[in-house]
Amino acid sequence: MVQRQVPNPREIFELMQFKRPSLDFTGNRLGKAQSIADLRKIAKRRTPAAAFDYTEGSADREISLTRARQAFEDVEFHPGVLTDVSYLDMSTEVLGEASALPFGIAPTGFTRLMQTEGEIAGAGAAAASGIPFSLSTLGTTSIEAVREAAPNGRLWFQLYVMRDRSISYGLVERAAQAGYDTLMFTVDTPIAGNRMRDKRNGFSIPPQLTAKTVLDAIPRPWWWIDFLTTPPLEFASLTSTGGTVGELLNSAMDPSINYEDLKEIRDMWPGKIVIKGVQTLADAKKLADLGVDGILLSNHGGRQLDAAPVPFHLLPEVVREVGDDVEVMVDTGIMHGADIVASLALGAKFTLVGRAYLYGLMAGGRRGVDRMIEILSSEVERTMKLLQVHSVEELEPRHVTQLRSLVPHQSLPAPTERGSSLR
């Protein structure tokens, strides 16, 4: 029989540990977020539907994004045992310079529409954490202002080649003068993808006050207060800001870009160049032979061609074929530190996060981005320690199995002939 006694009041009071109330509402809600999914829930509550859906959505039936996320869920890890992991090094070297963590912030467009601090928050948080920040051509803060916000930070610039080549070339020159060390030449956007959520929401730049947006704003007055009491949106490249996002992209992008544009831009850029949006092994081989410094396996977060290849699935084969010649990076679908670790184990030199960053930004501005980095960093650390590896360099394909449900019915045609060097 269990012996029972009258509760001792002193012991009861010792168990009653109440936290001191805090008026730091932003800190309170961010402190409760234990995952990127938690940040997403906060972001959805605090952001108007049109702006949130711009981040959340992808193209057409959103198959590409669904498959990309499923690919990371279909991972089996193979941990070692009896290894001392009291010390762990999560740093890595990418494109000739160190990064304190094996991930950086991807380029995102129209960022201040998500939350008014926009790219300033992202660049500042990245610099404080010792990781790269990428500014989009369609960013809402100028190249120079982002540099001022992160004077000692590592900055990359993402470039769209536009119909008016002088605009693109001018951006390249400005980024070089501002000390950006890497140019990310995006090649998967000859036209805008069919982003149906934006069309249904009537999402435009700048946002328009309609009956629908006013009703949506009622429970989120802070977003509109921030939007209406801060400087007007500025774009790094667009002189006209009217119309839906798709209309803006289609008016700015040029479907005629080709390898000659790559050569011309490579000749004028003094730093490293990464080709963003590579989706086949054949293109990876050709670009490696053309002398680029890196390739980013990406389907644009599922926002361009729907049912495009899953970058994480492409990774092992591309690394095996060209990993000795070019630095291979990956994005799309990364929502957990384990996704980053799995990518590194299969040979990725580096990873980039976009939506995770924007969820943090919408949840709490700069502090929300800091929290996003903190969450992913802790997940990377925990996953590596449970795998029982000491460093990024120790991660190998033996640590991961990709469980594949999507198997091609027939093999793809042989890759095209590899090209010649630009240099």
C-alpha cells in the first residue's frame, strides 16, 4: 500500500514557481516558438492574408513545394555510437569565406510587405550570426541601405536579367561597389510562374485598400500601422510598382536570356558567381565546365514551374558528377535543421532558407529572424550530436538514406555535351 500523508504547505509553495509577468509581448510570443512551424503560426495570425499567402504559396497546384517538403520528411538517418560529441563545430566555408552556420538567408522579393523591417532585419540578423544574407533584385531595400545595416556582414546579391539590360548591369555595378562578394544569377524565371493565391487575393504592389483588405486588416491593425507610418516601398530595380506581382515580373523579366548573358555578366562581376535555379544534371555539368563558382539546386521554392524536379533528390547525383569542380548548394522546402544536416550529408556545400526566414520576420521583425536562426541552429546542433559527428566535414552519405516514393517510369535522355570554359 502507498503511504499517504497530509501535504506540507512549505513543500507546496516550493513547487509553485511563477514567472514574473513581462510586458515584452514580442519576446513573450517568440519565446513560445520552438520550431519554424510555430513561427509560421504566429506569422499567420499577425499578417494580412495576401501578404502571408505571397510567402506561403507556390505555383499552380503547388505540387513542387509539396514534393520538396515531403522529400525531407522521407529521410532516414543512420547515427553512430560511443562518440564524444561534447564539442561540435557547425561552421563551414562557402565560396572562399567562412560561415558560422551551414545555412544562409535566401533572396526574397517584396520583403517589407511581409513586415516593415524587411531586408534590414534579415541582413542585421545574418551579420550578427555570422552567416550570409542574400538581397533580391526585387528587394524592398536598396543595395546601399542593406550594406549600411550590415557594415561587416557577408552580403550576396541575386540578379534577374531584365529586358532593359542597362538596369541589370547597373545593379551588378552597384552591388560590387557596395562590397557584395557573391552574385546569384537566377536562371529559372524567364516569365512569372502562375501564383494563383496572389491572383485570388488580388495581391498588388503596393497593397490596395479594398473592402476585402480592410476586413482582413481589422484583427491585424499593427501591420497596417507599420505599413502606413514607414517610408514608401522602394525596389532595387523597378521604376513602376503598379499591378499584381505576376504582372510586375512579366514586365521586368526577359525570356530571351541565354548563355551569352551569363558570359557578359561574368566578365563584369569581380567576385564569385553562383547560378541559381539549376534543375538538371546536364545543366549542372555545362555550368561547371563554363567556370562558374557555384550552382544552387532550386526550383524557386515551387514558385515557377509546378511539378519541377525536387532539388534534394537531384543533390547526390549532381554532387557526384560535378562536386569536385563547383560548389553545389540547395534550397526549397527546408523547414528544420535536420533538413540542413541531411543536405550536407549528401554533399551540399551550403543551404539557403527563404520561407523560414520570412515566417520569423512576420512573427517578430528583427527579433523574429534572430529566433528563426536560433531555432534552426539548435536543430542542426542536436541532429549532428545525435548522429555523433563533430563537424560539418564529417557528415557523409552513409548518414542518410533518401526514402523515395517518386521513381521515374523510364530513364531520362543522356545529358548534352559539356560546354567550354568562360575563362
